Amino acid sequence: MLTLSSKLKRNDGGQTGRAGGVSDATHRVSIRDRLLTKEVAELEANLPNEGYYQSGRFQFEINVPEAYNMVPPKVRCLTRIWHPNITENGEICLSLLREHSIDGTGWAPTRTLKDVVWGLNSLFTDLLNFDDPLNIDAAEHHLRDKEDFRNKVQDYIKHYAR
């Protein structure tokens, strides 16, 4: 659930600009928040979800630092999941969330929250990576027995992602 714009309206009190002694830091946060509101408004409501995880509902926490969009947001999966690129503690391996990347696929100021959301969605479809896993046990499980891996994923979805 994306509730940023309603939160901003409550916090802003209908004021715009820098009136009444508002500090530069507050002004920078306001610009960041307005940028985020615009980006959230552009996100698609229904992202495609297919493959092993298609019946699950997964919740992510996205913390946007004050230096956004010069640095990437911090993202964590709040739903317990059996996934090669997400640990059971919610850590995520997604190259675009890296501040510095040798291969050039890391964060850049031109990236947006839409890129992050689509990247997260891709972890469930075309970017599902068993060759360079963060959760080695899940990746090895898939290599040993794909059907049992699918069953375990569905068991996790049944218990944690409904």
C-alpha cells in the first residue's frame, strides 16, 4: 500500500514553499517528498507476477534517504519467503539497489522508484537468479529438486504471503 501522498498532505498542512523560517533541510526533504509523490503516482497498480511465486502477496519496506535520488533507497522484504535472491530475514540482492556497481547496473540518479518496484517484480520472474544467490540454501534446493523447491515456495506462500 502506497500512502505517501496522504502523509505529505497531513505533514505539509497545505503549505508550499519556504515560508515562516523553514530550514533548508526541511526544504530539501520537501522536494524529495514531492519527487517521491510524483514517482509513486506513476507506478502501475498491478504488476505482472508469474512463475513460482504467482499466487503470493509480498510486502516490501522501502526507506528513502534524504540524499535520494543521488543514493538508492534501502529495500527489505517483510514477507518471509523461500527465494534464492532474498534471505528469510528480508535482505535483497538486486543490482540496481547497489550504490556502486562494477558492471554499471547499480544505482544512478536517473533511476526512480518505478525502476525499484519493477526490479523487485523481476526478482519473481526474469531476474530470478540461481547462479549467484544470496540465499544459497534456496538455490541449492532448486538445483537438487525443482519440484520440491516449488512445493516449499508454495508452502511459504500459504503460511506467509496470503
